[in-house]
Amino acid sequence: MPPVSEPLHLLVMGVSGSGKSTLGALLAERLGLPFADADAFHPPANIAKMSAGIALTDADRWPWLDALGEWLAARQGGGVVACSALKRAYRDRLRAHAPGLRIVHPHGELPLIAARQAAREGHFMPPSLMASQYATLEPPAPEEAALVLDVAQPPAALAARAAEWARGALPGA
């Protein structure tokens, strides 16, 4: 864990339907930090593309990631963001704004995530893009020191484990 003087910036990353937003909000609450869901940072054009079943390009994502990174950088005491950040380059883009960014990766197999996503109502990301999400996913590399969590566990249990890890109480933190 970074020294107390450094802000604790956390990224909860993963494919759509992995529970990033739920976990991120619970984690932020446990740590007393502000929370932001990256979905709220998408410009209307990105939402329209995804709603139409069109995967975003890197060019679509850069301004979105920069806006999210700027939000993190402005949180001097730290903050938690839920963002797909499926590629290492996307996580690096966020790290450029918030050095020391720590990563929590809720992960599950495609059938479980697809079932969750199919049951979700009112979200702009259609289940038809699930395959592209998994195809794009670059799991965090060992040097990223991410905490990988099994999404089959209850969200409250995942948040408790992530909070303990973020506080440096778990081995490898």
C-alpha cells in the first residue's frame, strides 16, 4: 500500500456485467472514498455506438479515459473508479493521470457473465458485445499487481476482501 501521504486510487476493471460498478461502490463506501462509474463519462456518441451493438475503437476511448483519469487525479485523498479498462494501454492511460493506481479485477467465466448481462435491464451495453469484450480483455500482467476476484462470490464479500487488500493487510499488497 502507498504511504499514507499518497492518495489511494483504485480501478475496478473488467468486462461488462462483471459487477465492477457494484463492487466499486461498495469498496469506496468501505474505504470512505469517492466513487465514479466510467459509464457516466462516456460521451453520447460512444453510448449510441454501443447501444447499436458497435464496439468502441481506441480513438473513441482515449478522450473517455482521459476524462476519467482527470477525475481520479483531482481526488487528492484518493478515489475508486469502475471502468472496463480491458487493455493494458487503457490502464496505462489512467495511470498517467493517477500514478500508483491499484487494480481490482472482478473476473468470471463467459457463461456466468453473459447470464448476468442478459438479466440486466436498461443498460446501453447489449449482450451481443460480450464476445468482443472477452476478445479485447488483456488480464492485468503480474507487474500490475492486481487483485483478481472470483465474481461468483457475493459482492459484499468481494468488497471486504478488496478493502482489506487496499489497506495493505493481505499478503502481496
